[in-house]
Amino acid sequence: MADFSFEENYHEMVYFPLTFSALISPLLSALATTTVVLISLIYKFYKRPLSFMVLAINTAHVLFCFSKLSVLVFQPRSSFHCSIIGIINVFGLESAALWGALFAHAFYITLKYQCIDKIPSIMKYYLIIAVLFPLINGIISALTNYFVYSPTAETCVHRIVYGKFDIFVNLYAIFPIWLACIGSIVWYKMAINKISDLHSAEAGGEMWVLMIYPGVMLVCWSPNLVAQTAIQFGATPSSTLTNSFLFLVNLQGFFDAVVYGKSVKEVVRDSISGYFGKKRSNTNETVMLDDMNHRGISSSEEYLLTSGEFVESINSSQ
């Protein structure tokens, strides 16, 4: 969300701070989620059940974090610049939150049907909710000057009258996040009603991912949502408290990447083991063929010999 710089008639919510210390949490999230995205693409994890959702949520985190980090390289000088990176920021923020909620829905669906095979058939609806809707909202945010350039802060801010209901903050940030959190809670509750069937479900090792992703979102966002909503009703939380909540929000991508890191590590390990196992197998096969050639035995003869031995062993066992 934002840091706070108070003015007499309004305060400026600094969405893109220029100090490195304020960008430590987005940097951690950016490094972690970028690693997950690259490994997912290299090993084509997105072809596996749920892995496409994991790739999508981490990609959203990458866009959100790098929109913040971009000001260290290209410092904003105009409101147009702020509008462009604002589109990316709003999209990444909303998309990551909504994907988190959809993991809770996928958890419920998996329990309901006792398998994970239903997820691909509803993926098109997930894409509309977690990709198309945030993209439209991001574009609209640019048209409504949600972000403007502040000569005082020398970066992009959103100006809001203190103690007054802010339509734009609610439209582009608070409402979508509240919706995602409420959806997660509702789908978790529905899943709990089905939990008695969990012993007969065969969802595989990815079940835990369905459970933890929404939980990370709730832990990271709930304090900040409460604080942001309270501010609009006249509350005056300390800047230390609001910045702590902001730090936690920006770490969501890092925590999400860590959650899936276990699966990534296991698959990478299996892939490396499989590669060297295949290489050893090919080496053994080459050695065997060289030995056959040295003995003057053709591959067809070897096949007949091994087949004969196999048949003989079956006959003797009978």
C-alpha cells in the first residue's frame, strides 16, 4: 500500500518511496518470486495441476514489486509516468490477492470432488477474476489520476482528504482485497464442512499449497486493511504502525514464494536426479553394446538371448 506524509488539507500516500530502506521488503519479494517464476518456466511446472496458478500469483507479485523498485532506476518526473507504473502496480496488487482467494476456492473444490482434476475446467473463470478484472481496474486507475506526481515527495503519490471516504483507494485497493479476504474465509469455511471426507480424497502432495496460499494473504493483508479502513473513519494510527503493516504487505510475495519453494526444490531435485540417472543409463547401455560388439553379438541376437533367458526363467518357475 503506502507510506504517509501528512499535509494541512490532505495527506499524500507515497506508493513509490525512493529510499532503499523502504524498498527492502519489495526487493525480497521480487527476488523470491522471480526465482519461482523462472524455475517454473524452465521446468514447465505450469503444465502440472495447480502449478499454473502458482506461476500466475508469483508473476503478479513480480509485477507489483518491480513497479515499486522501478523508481530506483527511473525516478518519476510526471503524473503520466505515475499513471503507467500505477497500472502495473494496481494489476499486480489485485491479481495476487485474488489468486490467493482462488486457492481457497480450489481447496474447497478439491475436497468437494475428492480430486484435483476439476481445477482445469474452471481455470477460465479464474483467469477472468484474477487477470481480466485487475487489468481493467488498473487501466481505469490511470484514467482517474489515482496516482499523481508530487513535487514535495518527488515521487508518485495518492492524495486523500484525511478522515474522508476515499472512493479511489477503496475501488483500486481496499475493496478488492477485502473481497479476496472474505472469499478466502467463506471458502475455507465451506472446505471445513467437507474436511471429514479428506481421508478418502486423493488430491496429491499439492493439497497443502491450496491451504497455505490464502492463509498467507490473510496474515499479510488483514492488519493493513483494518488500519486503512480505520483511517477513513477518522482514526490516527502512528506512522510506525502503518509502515509496519505496509512492510508485512510487501512481504507477501516472499512468503508465497517460500510456500511453494518446497515443491520447487523437490521437482528440481527429481529433475536433476532423473537427468543424471538417464545419463548413467545411457552410459551403461553404451558399455553393454560395446561389449556385445567385442564378442561379435548383434543387438538382435542379444534380444533373442535375453528373451530366451526370460522365457526359460518363467518355465523353470512354473
